[in-house]
Amino acid sequence: MPSLQSKQDWKQAHDELQEKLVDWDPVGLVAAGGPQEEYFQLLFPFIHRLDAGAGPEEAAAWLAAELPLRFGATPPDAEVQTFARRTEKWFHARWPWAP
């Protein structure tokens, strides 16, 4: 059963993950002057995967596939792995009842 059951949970997860993605800025769009919402299209699919129980390996594989498809670039694999581990850990600490 998904752990994000209210609109407030989804909004909180969305806002916090957006901040994390902007801080990471995986393909340098924000650093190049792009808007803070540059990675918006990744937020809900990524949150959904985490909420469904995706571990860091699955999250990293999804990011590694999506970044070049959506943005034409991807950071080094080690950076993707590190971000995925950190994000999965954050999500399950924040919503500990997640699968």
C-alpha cells in the first residue's frame, strides 16, 4: 500500500524532492540560468517509484534512463547512484511506513 495517501503528503514530497533535484542540478540547467522548475517532469514519476518501494538501484536506473531521454544529458553514473541512495534514504526516513 502506498505511503503517500494525502494530497499534503504528495505536495510535501514534491516540494522536498524538487529542492533536492535543484540542489543536485544533474545536467546543469539551473546553474545555466534555467528556472527552478527545470526538473518538474521528473518529480511525480520519481516519487511514485519511491512510494512503490523502489530501492536505490532501481531509482538510479530510472534516473540514468530518464535524464538523457528528457534532457539529452546525464551526469556520471557515480553521481546518479549517490543521488538515488541519498534520495531513497530521505524518502523512507520521511515516510517510514513506505514499502
